[in-house]
Amino acid sequence: MWQRIAIVLAVGLECLPAPETRGADPSYADTLLSELDWVRFDLVMGRMLATGHRTKQDRQRAVRQGPDGAAETLTVTLDRGLVSLHYDYRTESRQLSLRVVRRDQLELEAAYGSADAGIIRVLYVQIPGQDVTLSIEEPGRPPQAYAGRSLWHLWLAQPTTCQMHLGPLMSLFQCDARIDAEAREIRARLLDCSPHELSTSRAEVERLVTELRAPDFGVRQGAARELRARGPTVLGFLQELDLTTLDAEQRFRVRSIQREIIAEGEDTPARMVSWLMSDKAAWLALLHDDAPERRQHALRQLARLCDQGLDFDPHTGDLRDAAQVAELQTQLLRR
């Protein structure tokens, strides 16, 4: 499915939108990066990963000056099989830089416009173990900064902003419009789900985690197999565990189960819905929705996950909503 993410830096560098259009043209596809096809990227649990390469040396570099004046530089290095990459694209009106460090740390920065119309700057950063972040600077507007547990969480909380600013940048990975379409499908399925669709409860996961420390080895093995068999739906619950309360074998098994489920394959809407249904951060992201009825739905699902009532009024204005969501995030999310 995500052969689509072999890196292609495609950001529409000929057609500069005026600042009021705010988005970038994603139609530019014939880059040095796509033609060489040295690196393949996959989207896994809402994060871009350099999962494959076609280089024959530990370090390869290529430079090209295009007929349109575009200057491109691509450097790929391998360190014990892990890919690092630096790609640069420059014209008078566009600057674009992609940096990948050891497979999963990524920084994507774009600037486009003119001195007369103003420069738009977009920065997407992905660091292992931290929230992904999106920063935007536009002429005549205050800087904007967003953070989420994954790319999908960002899209749930800020769909219009992500479609406008991140969507074009995702075409760098040959996602085209697919990622936005899949984000909309994930969002719609979450907002349409029944409170009883979640196939696994917090109590069931906690029971199985408790059994991971049972004296009987067979009981421990059985609990691990059952957790693993439930797939992505357990990830949200496992994310919230306080690992300091577990013994060494429980911690080892929980981390192994998480790694095995994550390694199952690339993201699909069905797989992501299964994960996000049990993820508090996803429902907190949906509390940013414009419609009070959809915020009410997200609140019900979040309260069910927490097994408690929550102090949140889905009918207040934007500023009050933002403050309420921030307060709930501090209260409910374990880091």
C-alpha cells in the first residue's frame, strides 16, 4: 500500500499560491529523490520510517541542477543498516529540506513565496518517544504550533490545517492525496462508532497484564498470547500503563507485545481505527472538532475509556474548548 511512500519530493514549486490560499501545490513529482529511488518510506503508527534502501554503499551522494534552475542535493548514509538521509531542493521561490536520522527521526522544512507576497514557512518534526510537531508561519498571522502523539492525531485535531500545510508535504513521500483521504476516513469511522464497538476493555487488559506475573508459566504465556491476539486495540491501554508498578517480566512482555503489534505492517484505516478507539489522545484530539455534537461523542468515548465522568462542556466557544482540552490532557495522558 505505501509503496506510495518511496520518497518523492513533490511540492508544486512552479505555482506559488498567494498567502491567502495558504496551501502548497503538490503536483511537482520529477525530483532527483524520486528518480534515484534510493530509500523507501513507510507510515507505521502515524510515523514516517525509512524502512528500506537500494544503495550499494554506506554513503552515496548525488547533485543535480535542473533546467528550471532548481538545485538538488541528496545524501544517503547507512549505519548498521539504519538509513539517514538529507535532501535539499532550492529555487528562487522555494526551499525545501528533508532530514532523516537513523530511520525514524525526521525533520521536514519548507519555505515558499516571495518578498512581495510574503514567505510561508512550514516545519514538521518527528522524534522517537516524543510528540510529532507542526509549526507554521504565515504573513500577517501569528505563528501556529501543533503537537500530537502521531501524524494521525494531528490530523484528527486539526484536519483543515493538516490538509492545507501537511498534505502537500506528504506528497514528498508519494502519498499524493491518499493520506488526507485516509485521515478523513479514520475520523469519520471514529465519530460514527458506537460506545460498545471497542472489543477490549481496560479491565480485560489490566487482568491479562496482571496474569503476566502469575506463578504458573503457562498462565503467563497464555496471557501474553491473548494480549497479542487482540491486536492494535490493546495499544491504547498498554500506553497508559505505569510500568514502574510492573515486575521485570511484565515490563519485558508488555514491551515485546507492543513491538510485535506495531511491526505487523503499514497503516490502514481499519488498523488505525482499531488502535485509536482505545487511545485517549485520539479522543482528546477530537474534542477540538468544530461541531458540538461531535465533541459530545468524543467526550462520551473518552469518559468510557477513563471509567469516569469528565469536566468538559462541549458547547462552549473555541478558546474555552482549547483550555478545557489542555487541562484534560494534563490530567489524563501518561507520558
